[in-house]
Amino acid sequence: MTLKRMIAMLVVVGVLMIGTATPKPARGDVTGALILAGIATGLYVTFIVVGATVAYRNAPPLPLTAGTLDQDEREKRPTVRVGPGCSQASGDLTLVCW
């Protein structure tokens, strides 16, 4: 056997040994995953709260004028009524009326 064949055979046998070796089984430890999930959830909530605070910090207050008060009084009775708000006539069941 030549030296090249011997090295090639050793390389092939080594690759086969490494390829067929099994790693040790994984442990079922969940505490690390729960800690990471808690940290991720906390960071997500913090990001949302800080983002909303920055976005709406200088939002103008909603104007409440006499015109909007009158409009609110007019809109107490909705234009479209559903079910019991409708008058039932001629033995038929009216579901929606206006």
C-alpha cells in the first residue's frame, strides 16, 4: 500500500467514526427557557408602553364644545335599532329597523 492510500483510508475511517458518533442526550431543563420567555415578554411590554408614551405624549385634548354636546344629545337614540328597539307588527319578527 502506498502512503496516499493509507492516508485516504484513515481519513475515510475517521469521517465515518465522527459521522456515526452520537451526542449525549439533551436534558429536559425548562427553567432557562421560562426565564428567557419572561424576559422577552417584559421587554415587549416595555417597548410597547415606551413607544405609546413617546408617540402620544403631546397629543392635543379632544375638544368638547357646545356643538358637540348638542350633537351628543341628538344621537342618544340611534338611527338604526336592533331587535327589541323595533316595533313588532303584523306577526312578523322585525330584527332591524330605522
